[in-house]
Amino acid sequence: MKTQKLKFILLAFGAVFFTSCSNLLYTSLDVLRPAEVAFAPDANNLLIVNNTVNQPQNYGHKTELINQNTKNINIPTDSTSIFCLGALLEDMEGKDFFSSINLLPNSINTSNDFFNISNLSQGMVTNLCLENHANAVLSLDKIKISDDLTETYLIDSNTFLAELELRIESSWTIHYLNKAEVTTIQFKDTVNWESESYQRTKAMSGLPDRSDALIDGALTVGHKCANRFIPYWDKVDRYFYNSRKEFMKKGMDSVYVKNWKSAISSWEIALKSDKSTLTRAQAANNIAIGYEITGDIDKALEYAQISLNLFGKNANYDSILRISDYISELSRRKNEFSLLKRQLGE
């Protein structure tokens, strides 16, 4: 299943919609990004496990109101891991990356020690895999939420500002059937809410309920972690120069019907024959994007560098910054390909 996706790494992109910006036309493309953490290539059947201990109700929750001392308050946190894993499962299933994914939402951890992680033993991993027809286990071992509710009076605007900030640390491990290899990962996320009003009570009432906020934070972490564990599609903007020069225009006419070979050919004529350094720089930029879309990143980098050199001669600083950023993006994509190949099982 993973290898079938590999052929789309370079070629897949979204529908080409153009929006004019002076002499620029831009479009959004979909590019595949590697996950932060790679599973073994043969990990096709995943089991997600809740291995957490509930955070104590009186730990990590603070309130600081105007003219009052900071108070520690009690908030139940027994469902945060379940919501986090539920959101993770939902997004992972939507990516169609693994052949199968199962979830054990209720914690299998028998410890009462929230502060120290009890990792799964290899024996437990083997039993879990055999019982659930899995060859890899993703274990959520700890989720810690520190939340602060603060209240401030803003003198300049004569308003009250209420803020609720959640700092969430989640600890994970990846295990395999019949392998001693264990990958340990920790993520840190922040979720914020703000409410401002001339009335103090309205500012506070504009914030979510604290218990609901913890659930929202856990859901946010689960959704974010899906892209951290599985390659994901990312939208990026690309800019074509829409010159009125003959071969520049012919190239753009071919782009509208997605005939990239014809578009590149027209722009190459402009690059070789046009007397204007600016037009040649713009043509090289367009050629680079055409090659990126058709899957040749090396050619894209080659022509992007030509474009940069020509823009440098023309002293077109906005275009220099734009093409420099594009070269950095192409270099990033080139470096990501080896990671993507491993994650997709080639």
C-alpha cells in the first residue's frame, strides 16, 4: 500500500487555479512532506495503545486574577488521553497509510504513578500484537497538561483581557513485533484562547469552560500527531511571471491546459532568445516551476539558480528574494525525498 503512493510524491498536485498579482500569477500545489517520526517500512498493521496514568486533578491548573494571588484549582483530566487518541485514529485512518489500524482507548497501565512513565515490555508488545493482528504498536505513555487562566487590565484601551493557555506534553513510543527496537518521542504543543471586553465579566465569559478547553487541547494534539507519524500533504504557493512577450505568453497558454512540456519549451525559447535580462529571468523562474510540477527537482533547482543569477544582474530585489526563497524550498524538498522513500517503503 505504501509503495503505491511513492509514484505520486513528485507528480501529485492540486487543481491549478491562478490569481493575478500585477505581472504574477500564483497557484497552490500539494506536495508530500515526510513525517517527523518514521515507522519501519514493514509496519503495515498498527495498534494504538493508551498506556497513560491519569494526571492528578490538582496538578497543573492555575488561575491568576487581577489583584489576587495565583490559585491552584482542580480539573478532571481522566478523558484527555482518550480524546487525543480518538482524534489521532480518525486522522490516521483518513490517510490510508497502514493496511489496518486498531485502537485500545482505555489505559492498560496498572501503575498509579503519573510522573514516571512505565514503558511497555517486549512481552506485552508481543501479546498485544498477536491479540490484535498487528506488527507495530504506537503507545501514548503520558499526556501532561499545564493550563493558566490569567486576567489583565489594558490601560491603553481601557479593556479587560482574559487569556487561557494550555501547554501540552505528550510522550510516545513505537514498538514492533519480534523486534527489540523502540522509538521514543515527545511533543510539546500550545493552545491559546483570548477574550477582550470593556466589561470584566464578559471578558471572562468569552473563554471556554476549563474542562472543555482541556478536551479541545487533547483533540488538537491528536490531530497534529497524525502528520507527525504519517507523511502528509502540504499546500504551497508557486508564482509564474505573466509577461506579454510572445513565448512567455505561449507558455502560460499551455499551462492553462496543463501541457507542461509545451509550456517549458516556450519558456526555454524566451530564455535563449529574448534580449531582456528581466524576461529571461522570468522565463527561467517559470521553467523551474514547470519542472517541479513534472517531477524533476534537479532541473527545477538548475533553472531556479539561473533565474536568481539573471535577477541579480537586473537588480530586481523583490524577485531576488522570491526566487531565493523558492530555491530554499526546492532544496528542502530534495532533502525530503530520501525520507519519504523510506517512510513509504521503497
